[in-house]
Amino acid sequence: MSELTVGLMYGGATLAAMFAGVPIAFALGFVAVAFMYFFMPHASLDTVAQNVYEEMSSITLLSIPLFILKGAAIGRSRAGADLYSALHGWMYRIPGGLGIANVFACALFAAMAGSSPATCSAIGSAGIPEMRKRGYPPGFAAGIIAAGGTLGILLPPSITMILYAVAAEVSLGRLFLAALGPGLLMVVLFATYVGFQYRFEERKAATAFETKGVSSVLLNQEAYTRAQKLALLPRVLPFVLLLTGVMFALYGGYATPSETAGLGAILALALIAVIYGVWRARDIAPILAATLRESTMLMLIIGMSLLYSYVMSYLHISQSAAQAIVALGLGKWMLLTVILLMVVGLGFFLPPVSIILMTAPIILPPLKAAGFDLIWFGVVMTIVMEMGLIHPPVGLNLFVIKNIAPDIPLGAIIRGVLPFVGLMILTIVILSLAPGIAIWLPTAVMK
């Protein structure tokens, strides 16, 4: 049987299992073991557990549960709401300042938590009601939080980037540094759009008032005194210092990613104990349970994805697919376009974790042969996968927002996020024209 036939059967069986409703981890594991039974020596079945263990016994992967613990500690306290309140208080004079404050709150919280759904939930639960109370259209408010939450897989520490570093065998420190410039660029683009859209909504409200006498709270925003603004800072500054300290330890070379994750988790638990009084067993138990649940689910997906990739490599499916891509004779940028469109398509159905581990053996060799920097591509691929979190039919953040604000129609949420998808595409174009935005910082810091 040809490698093409086996590859088509492998991919078809995987899609069939997923569309049948089988959870991703079990679908990948079932297909991998089935093809080991039929197409590999039967003795290989005796090594399934060993292969999964060897693939997962990476010191880099150890940091994932620790980063999840840090995110759970912050996400299940009032840190997100306090962070949002402080930013809103200091930015209320800026047109669209409340929406922009939510974008910045998402960025800062994402950098502390490293999770997109956690960012959406923590910031959105406070931000969406506040924006709607102040006259923001529901879809616009939902779009700000859904798109801002995607920064959780781009701004370090990012669990998705940890997995890419493992799959591509590149430096995690360099990858984290490379994400900072594009991450800040996206924050600026998002905030700029929010400001302009707010002006548009404000003019529309003013026209409605003048022509129909319909008043809108959008035209009557409250003010904050200096004393009120200063009073908002004490609960926020410790978490900003936590973020700064963790980044300094990581990028300064004082700690490995795993050590940094452990340090961040311990400090996050200490801060919520001191600031919010979250230290009793009944308070800590939900945090540890959420960490254990999410870590187990994620590590199971990782383990099965790595087994899936191992079988794909053993059967020469990934090598043949990579050779077929090269044999197309596509130009450098057309090759990149085709691969990114494939990632977009997979984003309709799969989470970023599975996309990375399933496609890395296929797409990275041709890209490297074409002369692309794999660090740069890791950033671009992460942005493309961010799009998958907010575009239908299964954008995870869309359903997180729907859960937070069930009265907002899903159609309105989708219309609210589409402009942000366009801004993500613009970011990819800018990075393609000016790759130094991603590359200059790791080059400067790590030579």
C-alpha cells in the first residue's frame, strides 16, 4: 500500500473520529494505536506507554502545569476585575477609554495567566457588563473581550508557544522574546480600532439624540478624581510587579522556563493570600482542582498528539507530505500562504495544541528549506491560531463570551470579532514585510 493511500486513510480516520464526537485526545490516541496494529510490527504496541512517556519527558513541558496554576490563582481571584477597574479609572478621558482599558487588561492578564479562555472569563465577566452599562453595543463589547483574550496564546508565558518550541526544537526563551513585539503591535492595533469605533458609535448616538431625542449613556460618562484613581492602584501593582519579576527572571537568564513557572505560581498564590485572603483550604481547593483538571486534559492531548505524530513519522506520512509540498515548486511566499491557509482551515475544528503537534512534522521542514526563520514562523503561526479562537464555527472564545453574556446573540458576537480578525491578518502582513519586529529582540538580548 502506498504512503499516499496510508496517509489519506490516516487523515480520514482522524476526521471521522473527531466528527463522531470523540474527544480530541482519545480520537488521536485511538487512530494512532489502530494504525500501529495494522501497519506496524505488533511488538510496537508494547511500547505505546513508553513512547508517550519519552515524548512527554521534556523539562520544557513541566512548566505547563505550573503556568496553569499561576493563571488559575489569578483568574479565580478578583485580580482580573481589579486590574480592569484600575485601567478604566486611569483611561476614562481617552475616547473609547473603557474599551481600550479592556484591551490592555486582557493583554496584562494574558501575560500573567497564559491562557486565552481564562483571560476572556476573568476580564469579560467584569468588562462586558461595565461596557454595556456605559452604552457600548453588545456585539462591540463582546468582540473587544473575545479578541483581547486571544492575546493569551501570544504574549508570554504562552502554553501554545511552549508546545511549538518543543515541536520545532527551538529556544523557548527566544520564542517568548520574539512574541513581545508582535504582541504589542496587536495591542496597539486593537486599541486604535476600539477608539475609532467608539467615536463612530458616539456620533451615531449624538445623531439619534438630535433627530429622535433618544438619549444614550454613551454621551454621559462619569469622571474619576485623582484620589479615586490612586485608590485603585494598591491591589494592582503587586500583580504587575509579579509579571515584571517573572519576565526579568526568565529573560535575564536567572531561571529556566520551568523554574520561572514555579516561581510565578508560588508568588501568585502568596499574593492572593495576602491581598484577597485566599489561603484557607476551601479557598485553595477550587484553584488546585481547576489546575489539575486543565493540566490533565492538556497533557493527555499532548501525549496522544505526540504518539499520533510518532506513528505518522514511522509510516513516512509526514516525510512524504513534506516532500510533496516541496515538489509543488511553490515560491517562498506562496508556500507560506498555502501552509497558513491550511492552519486556518484546521483552526475551524482543532485547538492550537493539536494543530501544532499534528502539523509540525509536515510543515516545518519545507519552511526551513525555503529559508524561513522558525522562530519568526512560530509567532506568525500563533497569530493564525489566535484567529481560530474567534472565527466560527468552533471559535472557543466565542462560546466563552456566550457563557459570560448569554443574552448577546451569537451572531452579534461574531460580527463584533470580525474586524479584529482583519487586524490579525494585517499583523501577519506587517510581520511578513518587516520580520525584524519579531526577530530583533531575541537577537539583541540572546545574540
